[in-house]
Amino acid sequence: DGGITQSPKYLFRKEGQNVTLSCEQNLNHDAMYWYRQDPGQGLRLIYYSQIVNDFQKGDIAEGYSVSREKKESFPLTVTSAQKNPTAFYLCASSSRDRANYGYTFGSGTRLTVV
Amino acid sequence: KNEVEQSPQNLTAQEGEFITINCSYSVGISALHWLQQHPGGGIVSLFMLSSGKKKHGRLIATINIQEKHSSLHITASHPRDSAVYICAVRSPTGNQFYFGTGTSLTVIP
């Protein structure tokens, strides 16, 4: 079955360490997104990518970095510059084909920085 | 002001009740999505609408493009429907999504 795989589900890191969250999709979607969700708040866009080797900053990109070397993969690195990294991170992908405007989410990674 | 506003923010219902969640948006869109997020965190796309009405089981979603408004209805609600329901709209170019803050639904047996 097609879908998005995020790993790991739970991640603990020490303050000051960089950490990379994985997101892989086998839906052949062109666009991929990273969102952050904090308790009681809506989803906020970190980065998105419409095509391979191209990505754009979202609303809260500071302290994060991404790469898009393959269509299937869009890893997110939370750097030590991110002041409050503890949050729930969701990856999504979408089709740009208007005849099939799919929009699919992964199951999320809960990052706790101690 | 948020591009997408949802109401109510929280909703508690007795099992079997008919439930309505509303979504209003202020931007042009190419499509509107209703999403469901369970306590575990993963999000499932329930509906994608660009006009009219869609039905899937006990769930019905409608959209009025002129009024920039959509509703999600749940008939014969069940405790397993307890989740956060999120309205998201897609920009006309298809590149961006804007989200409501979600409606937290609790269905009591």
C-alpha cells in the first residue's frame, strides 16, 4: 500500500544536538511538507518542496534544514539553533495533479529535547 | 486573522447525536480538505472538496464556494469518532495549505 513513513515515532535528544527526522513516501507525489504541531495549536509549516533539489521556507523555518535529493525522501534536521525544538512533527505529501489532488500525512515523530 | 476559522473549538456529544463542525475561509482556494487526527497524532484525510457534497459512511462534507464555508457532519456519532477534526484549504496554485486550529470532538457512550 502507498503511504508516508516517518521515523522514528518517538525521539529523545540532548539540548545542543542536531537531530534528523526521516520522511519517505511511495505515492509518487511531487510535493512534500514538514509541519510542526504544539499542544493546543494548529499545524505550522516549516519547509516544503515542490520538486527534487528545490525547497522553500515556510512560516517557522529558523533552526531547521531540509534536503530533497530524491522524490521519495524529505528529511528534516532540527539544529541546535532551534530554540524550542520539543514538539510533534508531521510530514505530508501531495499530488499536483488537479484530477487527483491527494494529500497524505505520515504518523508523526514526537521529539523531546532534554 | 487566520485564513481558516473553525467552530466550535471543542465539542462534546452523546453517542448517537448528529454533529456539525463548521469551517470558514477568507482566501481563494482550489480545494478544501477535512482531516482527522486521533490522540496518537497521525492525520488521516477524510475528504477533499472543490464543490458540492461528499459522503463516506456516516460522514458528510459540504462546501459553499460563494460563501467560503464548509461543514463536516457526523450522523449517529460513536465514541470512536472522538478525535480532532481539522479543516485545511489549498491555495489556487496548489502549492500551499492553510489550516484551521481544529475542533476537538469527544463522543460519550
